[in-house]
Amino acid sequence: MPQLNPAPWFAILTFSWLIFLTVIPPKVLAHKFPNEPTPQSTEKPKTESWNWPWQ
């Protein structure tokens, strides 16, 4: 049965993965974030205790 011969299919698989691994990663890594994150302030926000009317 010729379809069980792994030689041409393994070569096709290897070359296709080689092409995918050389073409796709630079395209994905070329994307930039549109908004850079802004640094948060280091001081903690002032928290107040809640005034529970039923206690």
C-alpha cells in the first residue's frame, strides 16, 4: 500500500513546519501594543471604614 510509505509525507510535514516557523513568528512579533500601560502611583489609596446603619 503506497500511502503507508512515510518518506514523502514526512518530508512534506517537515518542510511545511519549517516554512511556518520561519514566516509566522516574525509577523506575530512585529505587532505592537496600541496603548502602553501607564505606571500607577506608589501611594496607597485612603480607605475608610464603612458606616453600617444596622449595627
